[in-house]
Amino acid sequence: MNEEIQRRLDREKLTLATINKRSVAFFLDEMIISILFYIIFANRFANAESMEVLIALINMLFLQVIILKVIYHTFFVWMYGATPGKMLLKIKIVSIEDFEKPNIMNAFIRAVVRIVSEMIFYLGFLWAFFDSVNQAWHDKAAKTVVINV
């Protein structure tokens, strides 16, 4: 299957994004999500009397973080084919079927599997290092690849 994807990418003169670019985009998106999370819950954080209370509050908001990440990734991948971090690095996510941006369902599947991969010690992300077309678990589940723009 990967050979077929690579052959089709070559035919369309598309190149895969490097793992390094994807890693930097990941870091940028995580920073953006963290800032959004802080802005949304700033008033709760301001009322924390100690570090222990702050840590307990963050732990209580775990589900909200997951929901925020799923919404963020689903929206940007569906609407633009890239998250802000990927846009800054000039890479985008495309469907392996037609090399267009993923539909909303595939964007959602990709976002959810991405969260699962994070929870399992980022094993799904590490998978991309050993895959010939750099697909992480969330790419495989959503039938996408990440390419240079």
C-alpha cells in the first residue's frame, strides 16, 4: 500500500513532509492549544491558592483539554487541510484517495486517533519514523498523508 501511495505522490509531483517539520508543527500546535486552554480557564487558574490546588484543577480539566484538542484539530484539518502549526511550516494534510483536504469525518477520526496515540506514550507518532510514507497511526486511520505545500 505504501508503495502505491508513494508512486501516486511522485506522479502528482508531491513530496512528503519530513518528520522534523511535522515535529515542529506539533510543538507549535501544542503551544497554541495550551494558550487557548489558559485563556478559556484563566479565571479558575487565578483563584488557585497553591501549586497543589492548581495541579488538581488541571487534572480535573483533563476531559476539557481532550475536547479542545479534538475540536482544534478537526476544525483546522477539515477547513484548511492544516493546523496553524502546519501552515507556518508550509505542510498540509491530504487524503490518500484524491490528495485533497480530508472531509470532516476523516478529520475527526484523525483527531481522535491522535489523542489515543498521545495517551499510549506517543507510540502512534513514533510509528511514522518507521513508515515509508511517514504515516502515524492517526494518518493511517484517516487515510491521510502530510505533504509539503
